[in-house]
Amino acid sequence: MNDYQICTRCIMDTTDPDITFDDSGVCNHCYHYDKVASKKLIVSPDQRKAALDDAVTEMKRQGKGKSYDCIIGVSGGVDSTYVAYLTKELGLRPLAVHFDNGWNSELAVANIEKTLDRLGIDLETFVVDWPEFRDLQLSFLKASTPDGEVPTDHAIAALLYKAAHKYGLQYILTGVNVISESIMPIRWGYGYSDMRYIGGVHKKFGTKALKTYPNYSLPKLYYYKKIKRIKMFPILDYVAYEKEDAMELIQSKLGWIYYGGKHYESIYTRFYQSQVLVEKFNIDKRRAHNSNLILSDQISRSDAIEVLKESVCASDLAASDRTYVLKKFGLSDNEWGDLMGRELKSFLDYKNSKNMVDKVKRFT
């Protein structure tokens, strides 16, 4: 697509190579949001509360006589912290699961510790084998695709399913929600459920065997979802979720501290989104993040456009992040330059199971 165009309703634009527009200039992402929202969001507060009450009752019934009645993931970010707060408000007994991939910021660790301590929630942490995970992350940098966070996202899901199965629980309460996370171009973030894709990239570019990396195959996903009936329950879709209000609440109730951007609780995520994606792929994920908030009436389109004029990351922090990441990866400036200069690719250039992933998700 040669001519630049931006959606007249949200702020998604032709930096997404697959974007389409109708005659009024409204993009396909807006239509996708409307479709998902109409299907998943329960508009009436009374209906929403009744549905949540039913789910909580079922969780407590299933958890009777067990140590816990649901699983939650924690990262130190807004969504997962608010989910933790909600579970205790609802009288649930969650087990928190955290994937330590070697990139936690001190602020994220502090947020997790304060949150779980004040709420009285038990925590299980999986600390990754760093040389193994480093090799996998470098493989994705060598693959030159914009979805370099897929290894972390997949491992988190694997650990949540594994914990639910271990404790005989059917509910994993997630911070994934329609309000702020419905829009994301597939080429920007495909693959978190596709171990064939992850393994294929690693086989092509990696040097170490993935012996301890948390993962699941499509048959295993089918087993978890269809046989064991484990479900990812998007609890934030069942409450009146306003991002700013949630941040103020967890700050006042839990001593939570903001870290500066969506998913910036991870040093690597902050570096990847603010430098790799922007400089190499011309992708600013704030377009997707804030388009969600526009469509859910939490920010105006004009304000969202103003946000894009601001730096993705402060220059001094960006410089320190770059130094830290290259040192942790053991890369020289020249080696990093080689990675950044590689021809742009997408998941479509590697073996993947997209059709099967879609089928498994649709039929479970």
C-alpha cells in the first residue's frame, strides 16, 4: 500500500500492511472491535454482575476442599494487579503465577510483592533458564519479525494452564479485555499459541535445546480446554473497567507505582516496543493501544493523536535500556546493527499452524 491513510474513527493507519478502509475511511480494526464488543461485552450492569456472580459461585464450588479456587497471572502491570485486587474483593482464593524471564524491572518486582503481600495471595514463580531463553529471544531477533515478545507470551500461557491442571482448577482469571486489547494487527503479534512457529524459528536460528522452556502443543491446548475444561476467564469484561480509575485505585489501595507505558514493567518489552519496533519496523504500538481506548470512549481521538507526538520513551531511559539489553545479550554494537539491518519478515515467512490454531480456539 503506497498511499498513507489513517482511520477516521480510531488512529490505526497504513503502518499495518493488512489494514483496509470502507468508503467513509473507517478501518477494519474498528469493525473488529465492534464485533468483539457486541459478542463479549455484557452492556447492562445488572446482567454483567449476575454473570460474574454465577462464575464466582462456580469457582468457589469447584475450589471447595482445595487450596485455591482460581489461577491468576501477575506481572506488576495495571491489568494483572487490578485482577488480583478484584479476586479478593469477590472473596476468591487465587494462586498467583509469575514468569520471570530475566527482564523484570525493579519496579515490577516491587509492585508484585506489595500487591500480593497486602492481598494475602500465594505466589508461584517460574524462573527461566537464562542461557536457554536468551537463545530463543535472539532467534526471534535473527528471524527479523516484529513479534519478538511471543516467546514470553507463550510461556506465560503455558504456566497458567499447567498450574490450573496441577491444582485441579478450571478458571484462569486474566487481564485480557475487550476495552483495551481488542485491536492488534496480526503481523505485529501473531504466534503466542503456536509452538510450531516458535519452535521453527528457534530451530532455524537457535543453538541451544529448549529443555526447560514452558510450552504447549496444539493437542495439549485441546486437552486443557476441551477435556479438562480449563478456561481463560476475562474478568475485566465483567466489570466497569476504566483504565485510569483502576490505576488510581491500585495506587491508593496497594501502593502500586506506574512504570510509564503499556507493558513497560518489563525492561525488554519497553526496549522492544520503543526502539526495535519503532526504528526497524515503523510500528508504534500506541496506535493499537490507544485506538482501543478511543473505541471504548476512554480517550478522545484528538488526545490520542497528541500522544503519538510524544517520544515513545525518554531519551536517557532509552539509552540506558539499549546499553543494558546489549550487555545482557552479549552483543556488540556491530552485531546489534546486523540484527537491526536484516530484511523485514513476518510469521508468514516461517512454518506455522495458524489455520489449526484458529480451529482449536474456535471449537474449544
